[in-house]
Amino acid sequence: MSTDFAWSQVDIISEDPATHGAIVFDPRILWDDYGICADVVPFTPTFPCADIHQLITPDLLHQLIKGMFKDHIIVWVNKYLVLEHGEARTFAIIEDIDQCIAAAPAFPGLHRFPEGRDFTQWTGDDLKALMKVYLPAITGHVPDAMVKCLVAFLDFCYITQRNSIDTNVMDDLKSTLARFHHHQQVFVETSICDSDISLPRQHSLMHYIRSIHLFGSPNGLCSSITESKHIKAMKEPWRRSSRYKALRQMLQTNQWMDKMAAARQTFKQKGMMEGTTASYTALILAGYQPKPLEAEVEVDNDDKESGPLDGPKVMNFVKLAQTYERGYPKKLPELALHINQPQLLPLVRRFLYNQLYPASPIPSSNIPIEQCPEFSGRVYVYHSAVARFFAPSDICGAGGMYQEHIRANPNWRGEYS
């Protein structure tokens, strides 16, 4: 059924005096031309006080990251390059952009793309990582207005990903959204988009401010939380299957993984994970009886990089590296000169003041340095640490814990000094 016929029927119905000018669509027109199923009744009519428009929560992953960034902005940039330079020149420019993306150095928290943007299938984590390096890669190839539009969009994304959003942050979010809409017109002026950019994912940005007032930080509502579980339960078992009638194999894999995790936890509680199999067997033959540990055992997550953390709930905990770095002075004045930080000693004294007097109404920055505690002990320098903290609104472990690695290495993998 064609769209012209559908609209002609609408004109006939609207001009009929019996309809009082109302526009009524035939169910077939709704389905064939608009993809709407007319005989589906939503659940909200049984809730007299429910407003379905207020039940829609923001989705950072599918609206901003996969929707706006991947499906809109990247596509628009490529369209502009084709219109401005032609397909042959555009291919060379995209190759240069890929080389810039691939040239990103190895650094903690920065994902590298050795092959550029040429991915068979993008994941949410891949897109989040690409957002960090895409902006400098396209600079110089597109107009400054497009770069400013992408800057405003990235600012909007990173603001909405915060775990805590206050009134000042909301003001920044409003101004950032206004900047994005202002610079977005460059895609209209270059004939990339229609004069009225009215796309669902673009329109969803207008509702983020009100949604934050209703539901709090979108970071706690993002579908990437369930997506991470989907990867564990679906994607990884699918990769391990033979791809033929894979459902039964995937279910079997999930059962095996659950049983292995339960067995590992049981063995650890019984002390069976300490040492090697040979040493444990020798102890048993010698009459050793392992003592079961307490039910709540701290889970070893030291080998993990940043990410969700299983284990008991604590507000925050920092674990330093196993050994300190050699070659640094052990006294603060000498260390300050060694690392070229003359304010190190005053900063340490003010830090000690904050630790000793946390309830002081006067901030340490307003306290004369002579009144701050003195420190003359030995100091040791560590280049890395593990921070563990309670972050229930982020992608976290069963107890709400999250872990991040802190690295302050002046010579990272021999590439920096």
C-alpha cells in the first residue's frame, strides 16, 4: 500500500463531516506505512495515574553512544567527505583518519585500534573508546563547526555519565545541549541533513534534563549494565559453540561456567586453592586436615584491570603495589627536589591537617602552613595502586564494588620519560 494512497485516504476521512475533521487511519495503513500495530493495547490503561511518557528512561548506550555517535555523527561526517571531496579522495581521507586512530599510544584507560575503525562488529566498549580518539583524528578534515558540534556532543555524553549530578552540573548540561543544537546546523548548511533534524535519538536529548530530575543520574539506568550480562550469558557462549543449533550448546556452557564458579568458591573456602596440587596431596597424605575458612571470603581481584569487583562492601580501599620503587629519596624535601615538585612538603602538611581534623570548619588551604602538622618520617614511592570503592550506580560487582588501577609511572613500558 503506497504512502500517496494512505494520505489520500486521510484527506477523504478528514473532509468527511461525519468524522468532524478527525484523522483516522485504517489498521492496514498503520502497519504497512508506519509499522504500527493498531490492535496492541499498552499496559498503561489499567493504571489510571500512569503516564507512559514519564516511564521512558534515558539510555546512554543505545541513544547516545550507539545511536547518536555511531549511527548519526560518524555517518554524517563520512557523507560530508563524499560530497565535498568525492569518493576517491574520501577513501584517502578515511585512511588517514584510521592511521591517526591506530597511532594512539598505549596508555591506561585508552583503547588502541591497530586496524583503525574497520571493525566487523562494534561493541559498546569499542564505541566508548573510539569517542576518546575520534575528535583529534577528524580535525583538519572537516569544518571547524563540525568539530565544535562533536565537542559539544562529547561534553554532553561525559556529563550524563557522571554518577552524581547536582544543580550546577544541570546548568552545564543545558548550556552544552544548546551548543550542540547550535553547531548541529552545519550539517543542514552542508546539505547532509534535512532542514528539520527530527530523529528519535536526537529528540531524546531534549528529555534528558527532565529525566534526570525524575530518575537521577542516567549512569545508573544505562542498558550497558544489562548488556554486560548479555555478553557473559549470550555472546561468549555463542563464540564457544559450533554455530549450528547453538542454543543447547550455549545453555550447557552457562551451566558449566556456573558450576565451575561454585566449585572454585567451595574449594577456596576449604583452603584447597592454596599451593599446588602436588603440595596439597602431600599434606593430605601426611595427615593434614585443612581448616575451612569463614563463609565470607575476600575475592582475589588483584589480576583484574578496571571493572566490576566481587567481594564484601566497603566505602573505599586503596592497595599499593607489593614493592616500592628504588632510587627515590626517603625524605620529603629531597624527594620534592628529585621530582621537581617544590610544593610537595606544604601539600603533605595540609593533607595531614585534613586527615587529623576532618570536622574543622576552616579548610586547610586557609590555615597558615606553620599551624599544619609537621612530617619528618621516611617516605616510599609507589608507581601503581588499586582503588576499590562502593559504586552501585556503575557497572559493579554483586556487592556494589568497583575497582580501578591508578598508575603514575614516569616511564610507561619504556615509551615515556
